[in-house]
Amino acid sequence: MARAVVAIVGRPNVGKSTIFNRIIGDRLSIVEDKPGVTRDRIYGVGDWNGRSFSIIDTGGIELNDEQILKSIKLQAELAIEEADVIVLMCDAKAGLTQSDTEVAELLYRSKKPIVLAVNKVDNMSRMDDTYEFYNLGLGDPIGVSGAHGSGVGDLLDAIVENLPEVEEEEYDEDVIRVALIGRPNVGKSSLVNALLGEQRVIVSDVAGTTRDAIDTEFERDGQRYVLIDTAGMRKRGKVYENLEKYSVMRAMRAIERADVVAVVINGEEGIIEQDKHIAGYALEAGKASVFVVNKWDIVQKDDKTMQHFEKSIRDHFLFMTYAPVVFLSALTGQRVQKLLPVVNQAAEQHSRRIPTGLLNDVISDAVAINPPPTDKGRRMRINYATQVAVKPPTIVVFVNAPELMHFSYERYLENKIRAAFDFEGTPIRIFTRRKS
Ligand code: GDP
Ligand code: GDP
């Protein structure tokens, strides 16, 4: 199910990133603990009262050479275009400013659900300082403190209340939903054309979902596919099209709706930071992934080039060693036919279920070779494990003392599970729960 998108906008220094980090909370560690993921995260997943949503801190979208007010307005416009709910954040210490008012007008006109948060309400006496924000005409200001965490629950309540109703599944279970994601000009549209070839294409305007999403459905060798948000690829020429973090925001929605994310990389340019953001988000969202190295026709090659490129991918994406790599040329069509079988494989692994008995055999062997961690003489004991979900495969390990589980031991178990069951192309999740 695609998650709704929430954007935080506001002047610099009001505390957007502080609150953002509080909202994504320990979720941050899912990816951040793993080497290779950059720390300047501006997007993540929040959970509150059983609703899960994507959240983006637009303050992290850098707009070069723009005056501050112009930047905030551009960020607000991006939010209006891409988000379902917008949080306008202001600062109780600084009070109401002209910029707040101008951005509020922009947001008000958008008719999007707006939540007004006033940060730095560090004590009750500051609550009085939130009243002047009623003047913005955006309803009740919610006083929060990024420093102490107070009011964040109220803010989350307001966000969740404004999230759109949960939408129906858009496609049948047996359709593989593929998102081609990558920076502008890596060759995504060319790849769509190369994949479709002479195929009769059904272009569906998915009503009621992403405002301007156009998906492309096709069938190959008896398997049905839908390429998610092919319209997003065609959308060009906007000021912010080349802004990396904006592209990430656009990509987030497509990723959320996909089963398999094909991360398209320009083989001629190599890997850059933005590719990592995108891939990291696919992992975070629990989607299957494949790397597509495009423009392989113009890469100067010898017999080692492919190997070197693959090694470079492995070095840059240490957190995604499970994702297979396909080298191709959308322009010449070379090896394009290799992509769909790899996508099928990733989709299959993504929805694979391992019987509990088999899983526990593997865990027992792993424990016998390398016993779980101890602390002050106490040893963690694994009682049993079971797969509780697919897409991605999610395994719960029941133990006597979850606090003794280490990231490194979890990683060890994951490696053993992968060695036994492969799971190529999909992330897997492991949770530890108490049960003695
Ligand atoms: P952003 O530019 O809007 O993302 O703001 P930051 O999150 O980077 O915060 C700007 C500054 O305000 C930092 O020095 C924070 O430590 C500080 N700050 C954030 N939240 C609070 C708060 O609730 N109270 C106080 N007193 N300071 C805060
Ligand atoms: P998008 O922005 O990611 O959708 O990229 P496009 O599909 O529009 O491609 C951008 C440019 O790269 C165009 O000029 C394409 O002709 C070119 N291009 C795309 N794929 C290839 C390829 O495999 N090889 C070469 N040499 N050029 C390519």
C-alpha cells in the first residue's frame, strides 16, 4: 500500500530537522546504522496510531543562489505539488514573521490540508507565544518543542487526522509493479521505450491516486507488468527538476507504489550521492531492488570493466548487497531483454514465504556455530523464529531477552538466512521480540 506523503516547510532554524528526526525516531537506525548511507537524511517513514506515512523535510532541499524567502516559497511549492499533508513550522521564540505570513498565504491557496506547528515552546509560559500564529488563518497552532519532545504527539495526531483515506489496491496481485528510478538523463524514458518495443501499451491514468501519475501496463511471456509513474519521467523543464532532493521526493511516491525498484545509473558517469539517496529509500520502504547500469554502449570497456563497475556498486551500496546488477543499453537495446527476468526473480523473492520449520533449522545451525551475545553473564536465548510477512520478507525472532540482541548478531542471522534461502533482490527484515 502506498504511503501518503507529509512535507515540513518553514523558515530556516525554526527546528524543522529537529522535529523531523523526532518523528522518524528510531526508524532512522534501520538504514543509518548500515555503512554507506549518508546522514543528511531529509526523508523517512513515520508511524503513529497504526498509520504509516512518508515524511520529507523540505528545508533540506537546497536551492542555490536563491534569497531565503524565495527558497522557502519554492520549497512550499514543491510540497504543494507532491505532498498530501503539509506542516508549516514556525518559531515561538522568534515570533510571527513576514515570511511566515507569505508562505502561509501560498499554502492556504493550495487547499491542501495544512497543519500549523509552532516550535520552541520549551515551557508552559511560551504557550502564550503561540497565539499570535492564529493570525495566519491556518487554524489552531500546535505548540511543540523539538528540544523536549513535548507536543510532538499532538502534532502527529493532527498529521494523521489529515492523511487521505486509505486507497484500494490499484492492481491485481499477480501484476508486478516496477518503478524506474534515477536522476534526470540517466535514460529512464529510453528504457521504457526499449522495454515496450512493439508491445501494445495500455496507458492508465490511475484515478484518485497520485495526481498526475500515468502508469504503463504491458505483458511479456505471460507475466503482466506495470511501469509506475511514467509521466513523472516526462515532466521536465521546471526550475527544480535538477535539484537532487526534489527528484528524490518525486521518486518516493513511485517507490511507495512499486514492488520492484529499478535504480537506473548512468554507466558513463558512475555513481553519485543522489543514486544512494534513492536506493536507500527503496530499502527503507522495503521494496525489492535491482541496479540497472545504462548507457553501457558508450562506456570505454575492457574485459574487467563490468567487474570493476559492479565492485564500485557494492562499495557504494554496502547496505544493499542483495540487489542484482544488470548492464544494458536502452539506446541500442543491448541486453535489455535481460532486465525483466531479473525483475521477475526479485519480485518472486520479495513475496517468498519460508516455512517455519525450515527457518528454525537454519537459525539453530547459526546459533550452534556462533552463540548469541551475552551481557553480565546473561545470554540471549533464541526460542524460535517465524516469518510473519512478505513484501518484504519479515522475520520475527522470539528470544528471552531482546535487549541483548546486537545489530551485529542480527546481521549475522540475516547472512545465514540469505545463505540458506538466497532472497536475491529483496531486503529482509528481522525483528526481535520477547517470549520465554
Ligand atoms: P531547521 O533549519 O528548521 O531544520 O532547524 P533545526 O532543526 O536545524 O534547528 C535550528 C536550531 O534550533 C538548532 O540550534 C536547534 O537545536 C534549535 N531548536 C530546535 N528545536 C528547538 C526547541 O524546541 N527549542 C529550542 N530552544 N531550540 C530548538
Ligand atoms: P531520463 O531523463 O532518465 O528519462 O533520460 P532519457 O531517456 O530522456 O535519456 C537522456 C539522454 O540519454 C537522451 O539523449 C537519450 O538518447 C540518452 N540515452 C538513453 N539511454 C542511452 C543509452 O543506453 N546509451 C546512450 N549512448 N545514450 C542513451
